[in-house]
Amino acid sequence: MHFTQNLEDEQFRQEVRAFIQANLPTDLAERNHRGYHPLREDIRQWTKILNRHGLSGGNWPKQWGGTGWSPVRQFIFDEECLFAGAPPVDTAGFKMIGPVIMTFGSEAMKAEYGPRILNGDVYWGQGFSEPNAGSDLGSLSTRAVCDGDEYVINGRKIWTSFVETAEMIFVLVKTDPEARQRGISMMLVDREAPGVTIRPIHDIGESHSLNEVFFDDVRIPASNLVGEEGKGWTYAKFLLENERAFSAEWPRNNANLARLRTFLNVEQADGQRLIDRAGFAPRLAQLETDLLALRWLSLRALHEKAGGQSRLPMGSLLKIRGSELLQKIGDLQVEALGCYASYVYPDPLANAAVEKAWAPGPDYAPGIMADYFYRRATTIYGGANEVQRTIIARSFLEL
Amino acid sequence: MQADHAEDLASIREQARRLLVDQATPEHLKNLLNAPGSFDQALWRHAVEQGWPSVAMPEQVGGLALGWSGLAVICEELGRLTGALPLIANALTAHAVISAGISGHQQLLEDLTSGALTAALALADPSDSGICSPGAAKESNGRIDGVKALAAFAAVADVALVHGVNERGDGLYLVHLDQPSVKRQVLEGFDNARAAAALQFEQTEAVYLGGAELVSEISSLAALATAFEQLGGTHACLDMACDYARERRAFGQAIGGFQGIKHKLAEIYCLLEIARGCAADALDAWQQQRPDKQQLTCAARIAATRAYNLAAQENLHVHGGMGVTWEAMPHHYYRRARSLALELGSVAYWRERLLTDLGLESTTVEVGGSA
């Protein structure tokens, strides 16, 4: 395997750093270092900056407005951006529906959405899960019926992240209720179309992101069907495999562990560093090892994907390792906070009143605690880890 | 345990369970979680009517003298429904005052027994990384200065047992919280339903009750009673997860049929039974005043914390997306598991303490590592 980084890639990393230094606004970086959900406006601003330099498309092929970078370079780019405090670009658009449209969509669909995604002008919500079809996505029951040159959609989607500020939703619907997976199609729905109702779900974290979406006789043009009718399941698997590849979240794991490492080395009020206390060092070492292993696993998966060598679902491996590592880093972060881990620190940018009522504690505490609850969802979303392990057993081990 | 006690305990358990199921409705619990410093006044009134604060108290102050096993029974039932009452703090404050053998506190003891007054245990320091070391509250000439970390019930309590230091070393102090020199800081926490507050003292009157030995006894007994609360919570999480696994269907069957789920639940059951054994052993050791009572308490604390942490986390996971919603109940237990694990010192602290009690020293013990 030849996926070790070479000198040109390291040179590329230096160029990326220089680019970020020159172009990433400091206030934006400061906000994103805090550990809260990035603000929509910050994502938009950064996406536009990237797009002006022709960089927002990242790993999209050149003819679709991408950079033509190798997957390894894309990885380096994402790693450096997040580490520097840039908000990640809209995952749903860039990494999920974008590649699906570019691979399976009509020329008209590519022309309509490609440039808008690249410029941060359209955000997407993912309408896959339903109350009775989560990890078992094949059981979905939202229905679309063809009526002349339109489809009429009825049903209900759940766990639709950030849809309240999205322009578009991509949904999986049944076009043939008799067939199971072959009866599924993928469609694009305008969030403001009549009959679309969004109900926020109050979650256990400190900031709102989850929603339910109701479709009540929603009419969309037939041209909003992605690819062909009945192929939705194929497109969804393509998309989910992409989602899982990114749900290793190496850049986020990397940034979180770097913050923890720094915090453990800071002298506390009692003059001691936590890293000198019993037990912190061995656990940090274990996390560092896991992080490095995840890095190589991610690079190897990208390398094999680029070379077309592997048709195996590496994404499932990455998803399991990445999501569980995020939780483990979170657990040690919270332990390191000791008594300050009794408090929560709501995002003052979301509610100006809260900063005054913030608990005392190190600057390190606020983002950690705000994210701690939300992180419990990482082993659930994108297909529960149990399902990923079943996929691994089936695909790699033929069990 | 005497036979008549066993009957008393069974009837207390039955009564507690009925009352709690009635009172601790999801809506009620969610209201409490919503606001920082919430204290369940309604439940406390019922508890006082039923005589719960008196269960472990000796007869000479009006108690039922059912010992720590009486307290354990109620704590376990409270834990099952994430109820929060200062029963442990009241019992241990009385115990510490009686142990100190100082006079003039008969009225206080009777009020703690009847529930007319409430107490808080302020043992941890804010600088602690889950490890207890009392540097932040200092006493001299009967006055105490400094701060204590977020302590359960400190937002409402009348008195507190405070772990501080004086020139001779560790000390346990009785502090009346209605003095103007006491500041209580109530802030948004992740478990708002425990009436928690951080305490700040400035030349506050404090009564010395004892030294390191008493501190150690009080924190052990608190850990012992809390272990039963943790057991109740663990059991409730396991029941809830099993119910959901039987009812929720995916891929054409109940998810409890999948090994990925059922092995997880079996693992929780194992940790629960280990924790139950440790807690029962430790309780017995205290009742018999056996010399290994401190060590067994450390084991009970560690086992109960591990079991509740895992059960609360995996119950939430088994509930899938529902598990991370405010509406569902798993997060109540997740929050409570975390606050009970934090309040009396982390697993790392109790491991160190166990090793010290065993006459061993360690510098490489794992911190946490609860899974």
C-alpha cells in the first residue's frame, strides 16, 4: 500500500496553512474553537471565501467545480481547516447529496444545484429516517405518487438535523409500496413548499438541531426525482457510505484531543498539572494511539476508494472507530474538568443572557460540556454502531 | 438483621415505591430538571409525613433506629425514579454531631430527624478534578473561610457538613447556612433537580466535629447509601432498556432479539449484580462494625458507579434517536448517574483510597476507565 504521505503532500499542507492564515477571519476562528455548533452565517461566509478561491468543492472532480485533489489532499485540507478553527462546510450538501447529484442526477439538476452548493447558497436537510425506520431504513413508508409532471409526497421524517435553516431537503420515499428496497426513490424538496411542516425536537444537548418534518400532499416537479425511480436505495447506500467515511470525523477527533492534551498540561489552581496525576497519562496515551490508528484507517480508506480497489464498506469501520473515539475523548475531557463538569454552559451567541449566569471554571469547560450530551448521539446517527458491525461481519467476514 | 426489622424494611420499601411512582411523574421530573437549584418540595413534604428522615436516626432523638439498612432501602427506591431528597445528608449530619459527642444540639438533631430542617454534604473542593482534597476551606478560631464545590441540596439546606482544614489537618465542620456570611451560588447544571449550590464562606461560624477519621467515616457512609441510590438507578435503566428492546421493532423483529442489544443488556445485569453484592457486603460490614468496612465501601462505590454509568449510557443508546430527546426518560438517569458519580469523588479517588486502606501505594492507577 502506498498511502503514506509524501513530500509534495507535506508541501501542500504548508500551502494550506498559508492559505488559511491569509483568509480565515480571526473572529470566525475564535467562535469555532469554542466547541458549539458552528453558526450558519459563519459556515456561509467561509464557504464563499473558499469558493472565491475555487476551493470549496474539495474532493469534487474538476468538471463539477471541484479542485481535483487526491483524497489524501482533501483530508489534509479538512484537517488543517478544522484545526485552525474554520467551520466545516455543509456536510449534507458537499459530502452527501452533492456527490449523488453529480453522479446520478440529470444534467439540468447538476447545473441547478452544483454552483449553488459550491457557493454556500443552498443548505440541505437529510430526510431519511422515519419514526419506524431508523437504522432499518428499508422499512420507510413516506409515499410519493406520480401525478402528471409532479409527484405528491405524504409522510413523516425524523432526526432531520438543521433543516429549519435549510433551503432544500433530500428525501427517500416509496414510489412502489409493494417492493421493499426496489420501491424506494430519492427526491429533492423545497423546504418552503406548501405542505411541508417542521417541528423542532427538544434534545438533551444545549443547542437545538433536530427536527421532525411532515409532508402533507407536498407537490414537487417530476424533474426533482434524482436519477431513476426505484433506484433510491442504491443512491442512498452510495451516500451513506460517503457519510460514514466522513463520520470517522478525524479532523474533529484530532482537534478535540489536541485541546485535551493542552488542558492536561496546564497548571491547575493547586499548582499541579493533571497529566502528572495518576492515570491521566496512560489514558491520554491510549487515546493518542487510537487517534493515530484512526488517521491511518481514514487515509487507507480514502486511498482505496480513490484507486477503486475496494468495494468493501470501509465507512462502517470508520464510523464505529470515529464515533466511539469521540465519546472516549469526551469522557476524559469531562473527567479532567472535575467539579466543573457539573455545570452546563449554554452558547452565549445563541442567547445573550446566559454568559452572565455561566459557572466559574476554566475557559476550556464551556464547549466541552455543551457538546457532551450531543456526543451521545454519535453511536446512534448515520446507522447505529450495532448495524455497522453487522455490515462488517457480512461484507468482510461473510458471516 | 433482626426479623422484625426485615418486616419493617419491606413495608418501608413498599410504601416508598408506591409514593414515588405516584409523585415522580415524568412531567414533574422534567419541571425540576428545567430550572437550576430545583428542590422537590412536594416530595420532601410527603417524605416527612411518612417519617423517612427518621428511619436511620437513633431513638434518643426520635428516630426509628432502623440503621443504615433502612436508609439504603429508601435510597434505592429514590434512585429508581431519580427522586432527590437530602435523606443521606440529614442522617449523616445527625450521625456526625452525635459522634462528636458535643452537647447543646438536641433540638438540631430532633429537627433533622423530623425533617423540619434539611442538611447538605459539602465535601468536595472546586479545584478537585474529581479527587477530594480540602484545601479551599480553612478554619481557625471557629471561623471558616473559602469555597466548596457544587453540593447537592446546598441551595435549600439549613445546615451543612463541611470538609475543611485547620492547622492540625482535616476537619469536619457543622455550618449553619442561614448566616449572612454564607453565599450560595446556584447555576445552570446538567442535573438541576438536586438543589445544588456552590458555597462560599467568609468568617463563617463553624463547629468542629472531628478530624480525618470522622471525615473518612462520613464520606464512606455517604458513598454506601449513595451506592444503593445508584443500584436503584441502574436497575431502572436495565428495566427500561429491556422493555424498549422488547417493544421496538427493526428488521422485522424486536431489537432485543439481536445479540448486539441483548449482550449489552446482559453485561449491565452482570455489573448490577456485582454492585449489589458489594453494596450488601459493605452494609453488613458497617452493621457489624467489621474492620474491613472502609475497604468494602470503596468496592461498593466503585462497582455502583461503574454499573450506573454503563446502564445509563447504554439505556440511552438502546433507545436510539428517542434516547437523545428531552421528552424521553433515559437522559434523567444519564444526568443522575453523572452527578452521583461526581459528588463524592471520582472512581479514581475511591481506587486510590482503597489502595491506601489496603496498605498499598499506587501512582499508575487508571483514572475512571469505567467501561
